[in-house]
Amino acid sequence: MACTVFMIVSGLEITEPGIITPLTFGLYDKFISIRNHSFLWGPFCILCTLHIWLTRKQLIQKRSERKSTDN
């Protein structure tokens, strides 16, 4: 979840630097945002895929347990 929030903030900083830079007291500027946003694509995609895979696995297990208890 932290990776998602960071991706959104860095993307917002790229498109709207006048909003995020004052909120971070000038510590997070457009250059840093572009660098971080580019760096986070790999980990973000891996974490998102892992999250979807684990959630799907849990749903399949719950459905199979529900079917076995119905019989």
C-alpha cells in the first residue's frame, strides 16, 4: 500500500509540481519525483501481481471449502 501511495504522490508531483512541492516544504521536487517514479515501476508491478495472485488463490480456496461443506 505504501508503494501505491508513493507512486500516486510521485506521479502527481510530475504533473502538478505546484501542489506537492509546497506540501513537502520543497524537499520533494520534480526531478526527485521523476527518478523515484521511474525506479518504483518494477517493485510496484511485482507487488501488484503478487497481491492479485495471492488474493485469487485465497478466493479459490474459500470457494472449494464452501463447495465441500455444501455436499
